[in-house]
Amino acid sequence: MKDKTFYYLLGLFAGDGWFQSRGISIGTKYKQRANEIATLMKVVLGRTPKIKRRKYADGHIMYLISVYSVAVERLFRRLLGNPIVNKSKTFLVPHFTEKESARSFVKGLFDAEAYEYVWRSRPRIGFAVFNKKAAEFVRELLASDSIRCSLSCCSDGAFRIDITGKNHVDRFHLLYDWLGRESPSSK
């Protein structure tokens, strides 16, 4: 059975995950977050994930949380339109029959890709994805929730959504139960 928690995990995977030859993986820079994702995967997928710490040549560290299951891989591929290459650019947003499930998917995407910041004394939430259809889906869903946002195309090919103004940022936090995080540049 697919519920809000499942669609949150699917959104998180769409933003920060990739397919393995026989499973799925999600990456994060933070060990505590890796443990949270592993717990979520175990509850939602009924499989015990493996967490691997990987140090890259440039010195940065990532925690890779993986579930090895052909059934899980096939399910995620089917729900995301079977992206073979460039998942981040080619995945399809699933069809949702309930708005809460769509919000959960978007919350997962935002937990993977968004950050909160202040610009000209106004709170904002920034979100970028390399998938135009996914960005348009997010913009339309936010608009249906009376959350004002802009959508722009960046020079690197990303599609950026900005939620601007205290009322709209607060409404997003309320409806999407999103805790947010600081901009990567402010750390």
C-alpha cells in the first residue's frame, strides 16, 4: 500500500537518489540524516538498508543508503516512468489521486533539493531541479495551495522555483510540514 510516507520517500529518491543494478540508493552528506533515511526505508519498504560512508577524491564525504531489491527497483522505475539514464532530468512525476500524496512527494523533493534563505529582508525557499516537467508540477501544486512562487531557467540547465514572502513561506511550512534548512552557501 502506498501512503504519504511512501510518496515522501519516492520524492526524496527522485531528488537525491539513483538506481543500482538491483536496487536503489539515496545519498546525503550527514550521518544523522543517513540514519533517518535508513529508518524510513526500512519502515516503508520492509527491507534493511545498508549505509556506506564514501570519501571522494576531492575530500568530501557522502553517506549512501541502499536497499538491494529488484522488486523495489522495478517499482520505483515504474512509478517514475522507467528512467534509464539521467534520472534527474527524465523521471516522470507520478499521477496522484490525493493531494496529500502529491504534497508528500514534493516534500521529499524539497528535502532533497531545497533550502531556505533571506533575500532583501524577505524569507524565501529556493528549489532547483533539472527536470522541467517536475518543476512545472511543483509550481502548479504550490499555486493550487495559494503559495506564490516563481519558476525560472538557470544557465546550468536547472529549473529554479523560489517561494517568496513570509506569508507564502509560512503557508508552505504549514501545508507541507517542511522544516527547511539553510542555504549551502551560508554554512
